[in-house]
Amino acid sequence: MFHSLQKLPLWIILAVGFLFSSCSSTSTLQHPTTSATLWTQNAAEYDALTTMVYRTATSNLAMAIEDSYWTAYPNQEDQDIRSLPPAIILDVDETVLDNSPFQARMIKQNSSFNLQQWNDWVMEAKANPVPGAVKFTQRAANQGVAIFYLTNREAKVEEGTRQNLKELGFPLSENEDRILSNNERENWTSAKTERRAFVAQSHRIIMLFGDDLNDFVSAKDISQKERAQLVKKNQDKWGRFWYVLPNPVYGSWESALYNFDDSLSPAQIDSAKKERLNTKKN
Ligand SMILES: [Mg+2]
């Protein structure tokens, strides 16, 4: 073998070598979300973490239902909510449904987010449940809590979301649409603020669940520093009224690294991210 290789002209050997090295430079390990996706799909710690979040919520559930003044929604603090039935609001993606198989497909295709492919995935209705979420929501529903799913999935693919949730055993109402999708009604924007206000008209919101700061409070396009301040300002809410699920793959935390500037090239995003790598103690 080696002997026959020696007979090949040098330029062919170099060309083949270059071809192999350029193949390896587009390896899945270089996709920006590979490590985060591998962690979500394979780390036992991911399952432990989400289970911990939902078990903590379970231990607060009886108290939240019984205390008629208990609310997770700041705008309800000054409202007479004692006669309103309790409700829980959960985000969908990476809060109750795990879409890491969709992410894994993108990595294998070496592609980035595409709305059409995403909507096709939603209509497949094949997302996994986030560990702990089904058991918790069933328990809350059995105790008379209305479960609302507040998602930035588009209204036109809501049937896919409903089928996916239903097949996994998530509680849904027979009489009322409790999946509140993006733009399902005129003023329901991706900011989610209006949809939380909509639920608050008829229910006492006892808990909020999400993987993004915007699932709890309006935090659209604010800086990384302001995001950290919002978390601190609301520190008494975490683990009591507000429950956050881990999402290292995507979210406003990631867009905040480059100030939500979609006009930047991948190279510019890369260098903005590099600047965020802190090599000194804070
Ligand atoms: Mg989400």
C-alpha cells in the first residue's frame, strides 16, 4: 500500500490530504450548538436538574393553591384575586417539550434555524417530554389547577403542539384552548406580556415555568447586564413562584451576547462571543 502511494505524484497526495482536512473542518463538533445539544441529550445531570425543578414546584403546590393571596404574577399583587381559580403558566419549548432531536438534525446537516423546518418538526409532534414535567402538570391539574401553555410556536401549527402534548399525557382542557400561541390573537406578541395578562383576567397565576427570562417578565432585547439585574431584583420569586429550566442551546441569553443584532455575519457573532469570554475574576 505504502509502496503504491509512493508512485503517486506529490500534488495528488497533497490534494487528497487537503480534501480530508477541509472535511474535518466542517465536522459536527464545530457546530456552535454541539456541546450544548450533547449535554441536553446525554447528561444524566440534565434529567436530574429538570426533575429537581418540578419536584421543588410540587412541594410548593399545596401552599400555592390554599393561600388565596399567593400569586406569581406581579401585576396581580394589588388585585383582589381571592375568588379567582388557580392557574399555572408554562412555556412549551425546552420547558415541557425537549426539542433536542430537531437540534441534532440541524447539527448533522450543518445548518442553522429555519422557520419552515421548525414548523415541520412541530407538526411531526415528536418532541420528548422534559423529565418531571408530565407528572407535575398532571398532579396540579388533578388538584384543580388550570394548566396554560404559553408558547412562541406559531398559531398555524398549534394542532401539532396539541397532539404532541396530548400523546405525552400533558393535561389539556376539553372545553377551552389553553395553548396560547404566538399571534393567535391580534395583540399576542412574542413578548408574552399580553398573554400573561389575558390569563390573569380569569385566573390567579400561582406559578410560572420557562427556560427564558421572557417567560417570567418582559425582558425583550435588553442587555446582558440588565438581564442579570432583573434576575437579582426578583430573587425572592425563584423556586417559589418562578421556575427556570436549563437551556444551554438557544434563547435570549445567547442573542444578548451580540445585542440581538441579526444583521451580524457569523464571523462578527463569533468575535462578539469571544469578547464575552471572561478571563478575569468579576
Ligand atoms: Mg422555551
